[in-house]
Amino acid sequence: MVLESLIGPAKAEKKFWELFFFGFLYSSIAAILALWIFKDQSSLIVVFLTVFATVPLMYRTMKYEEKKDIEIQDEMSLLKQHSKALLFFMFLFMGITVSFSLWYVFLPENLVESLFSTQVKTIESINSQILKAKLATSSTIYQDFFLQILTNNFKVLLFSIFFSFFYGAGAIFILTWNASVIASAIGIFVRKNLSELALSFGLNNVGNYLHIFYLGTFRYMTHGVFEILAYFVGGLAGGLISVAIIRHDINSKEFKHVLIDSIDLTIIALVLLILAAVVEVYITPAFF
């Protein structure tokens, strides 16, 4: 009960940057407890414990944003208000991602294998598809890969909407899982390049180490930022409908206004996912 009482949606919107540190704190405590108590199942337990800490804030935010839907009639003004919540959600996500990345980089190998085993298997499956696209010379294969990425991202968006609709703040589970997978990918990239750097220059060039960490983060967040923002937007859309069903009659004017707002948010999420797929397939491979 201590973690969930640290911050509420109103304060989070005013001091959105603080959510980075809350995300870092929540996920770090989750990592310690998962390794300490549930070591053999820690790769999934760390996600669940992080979710448990963030669900109260997510749920209270859904109610807070739904209240704005009732008070604000102009759709553009309403979307501007929603952007405040989306901003602190993104900082929360970044805090979780950076925390997991650092745990991956600095933990001993045996603990890394326990804490991120499921995530690494997921990355290996994704990397095999990316390698196929990189080796391809046919534009048709690139188009197929683009459609595959887009279809997969649409599925995740759909899950985010459904999880928020049925479980209130359920989308945070999918987003925390994505944070752990992205962090594992960053950790793999950093550890691999640190090993090569150590062999070449020794262990005294801290600037190069930091450069590798930033490079690894940039590699996976160029498209990841758009994807995660889309999932948060979709999760917010599903959560708003969920709260509106509880608090209003489905034939009421208030419910219809919330529904229209949720549809607009879903459309924005779809556009963001298309942009993310373009960056992932055509831009990121050109630099990495």
C-alpha cells in the first residue's frame, strides 16, 4: 500500500518527469523481490510485481480522465488534456525500461538468465525475423515484413484496449512486459559491445561504456517510442469506456461523448503504429 500512495494522477500530470523515477523505483523493487523470493520464475514475476505497483495509479488516472470527458466538450481541448496523462505514462515506461536495462547490464550472468529468460526467448524469435528482412534484397520481402510488423502491433494494440476495457488498468501489464523485452534487447546489445570494447581497450574507458548504453537505448527506442505511445493511447481509450459503462447509462449523452473520444484516441493509436512500423522496417535497419 506504500507504493500506490506515493503519487496520484493530478500530481503526476503537473510533475510528469517524476514518473521516470517512480517507474525506476517500482521495477527495481520488483526485480529484487523476484530474484529473492521467486528466483526460478523471476522473469514473469518481475513483470507482475511491477504491474501491481502501477495499477492503482493507472486506474485512478482512467477515472480522472473520464471525468475530464464529462466536463470538457471540445474534442481538441480534451485531447490536449489527455496528452498530459500520456506524457507521464511515457516517463513511467521509460523509468521501467532504464531500470530493467541496468539490471540486465550489471547483474551476474546467472541472475540475468533467471530474471530475463522469457524475455530473451522472445527477442531471439523477433531477431530471426529482423535478420531475414536485413538479408532481403527484394522490396516485396520488405513489404511482407512491414505488414507482419504492423499486424503484430495492431494485435498488441487490440489487447491493450481489451485489457483496459475488461480489467480497468489491464493495459499496464502488456506495456510492462514490452518494457522488459525492450530492456532485455538493450541489455544484450550493451553487454555484447562492452565485451568487445573491453578486449580492445581495457576496462577504463567509461565514456565509451556510456556511449554504448545510449546507442543501445536509441536503437530500440527509435520506433519503440511510437509503439508504446500508441499502446498507452489505446489503453486509455479502453479504460475510458470501461469507467464510463460503470458510471453512466449507455444511452446517456455523457457515455456517447466518452465513446466518441475513445474512438478518436483509437484512430490516433493506429496512426502512431503505422509510423512506428515504417521507422522499424525502413529506417532503424539503415543505421544499425
